Amino acid sequence: MDLLTDIKFLPGVGSKRADLLRLELGIKSAEDLLRHYPYKYVDRSRFYYLHEISEDMPFIQVKGQILRFEKVGEGHNQRLTAIFTDGHGTIELVWFKGIKFVIEKFHTKIDYVIFGKPSAFNGNRISF
């Protein structure tokens, strides 16, 4: 194998992942892959408690359960909210798109890891 080898021929890549790498990162060859340096690093080694979260934090992750869902608004302005708890506090999760998918795939009282950037939504408390 040389550095000009198409990435789809590298072990563990395949044609679907190669297409994604080409589209998302412009990586076409083994050399491109070796010379690709990420522009940022997101530390996923730490789980935060909800009481530690503030709006100015970067991407973080928390462990807990969804207590309940609620649809808010109608039509094009509809969003889905969920109350999420880590056992010590609660936070609101908000989805603006993919509401049907979220309702079908996520359930209450099951442990989840939530990853995202906390922010204040609509002047209310911090949300994901």
C-alpha cells in the first residue's frame, strides 16, 4: 500500500465511510488521512452533574434519565422538550427537528448519556 491508495481500500474504511470522509473532510487518500489534523478536541472523559453546568461551558456530557416529554407549540413552530435528571437536579432538553424520531427512539426511565452545549433557551434556565 502506498500513500496514494484510495481510502476505501484501507482496512476498516469501506466505500460508505470513504464517501463520508471525502464529503465531510476532503480526505481521499491514505496520505490525506495521515495529514488530517483535527482543529479542535472535545474531552468526553468527564461526566458533569447538572448543578455544575453553566451557559458559558463548552460541549459537555451528563448521565441520567428522561422523566417526561412535552410537545410545545404547533405546526412549524413546534418543539419537543424533555425533563432530564441525574438524580440530583433537572435540566430541559429541547429538540426543534426530528420530533417523531426522538419520541420513537427515546423513552422515560432509561439511562442515557447526553452530549451537547448547554445554553439558555427563551430566557429560561439552561437547556441542551
